[in-house]
Amino acid sequence: MKKFLLILSTIILLSSSICAAEDLRFIDALDDTGYYYDAESVQTESDGVIKVQMAVIKASLNRMYTYDVRITHTEKTYEILSSKILSYDTRAVIEINDNRRSPRGYSDRSEMGQMVSLILYGR
């Protein structure tokens, strides 16, 4: 029970503090790791293609990992365009990676498929 309350309080603390600077929307959490997307960053490029910034916050490491992602919903693929590692509390950039990764597929039932559904349809 204590572990559950600790995780819940961490999620609430993280979601309330980061939403002040960005419009991060909670997707899911596992232990001390929270998954978010920035609703203000969602851009429609063309039919079925969107760009969005996603964030993974690891509370125990005081780290925030951000990813610029291009999702081709019609083909069910996503591609990480760039990423950053930041200190969560200060937002100081620790590392930048501008190497584009190869597109990867996803299914509707996968974690990424569920995230895309949430981003596109709010569910």
C-alpha cells in the first residue's frame, strides 16, 4: 500500500509541475516512470501523418527524456526524429541526439498504438 501511495503521489507531483511549462498530457505510468505527450506540439503534416513531442519521466533518476516523433497513422508506423535527455528538476539539457531512427511498425493493441489513439482521439 505504501508503494502504491508513493507511486501515485509521484505521478501527481510530476504531472502538476510539468504541466505549468508545457501542455503535457498523461498517457500511462509504470513504477516511477511516467509517459506523456505535449498536446501543444501535435502537428498534422498531411493525411494520416502527425508530429508530436513525447516525454518519459523517470522520477528516481531525476531525468526527462523527450522525443520528437513522426507518426504515420495510415501505415501504423512511427519514427523518432530526435531526442533529448534533461535533468527533470532544472530542465538542463544533458544530451541531444539528432540522429533520425528508422520507422517502426505498431499495432492498435500495442503500447504505441494505444498512445497514438489517445493523441488522435483522446481515448
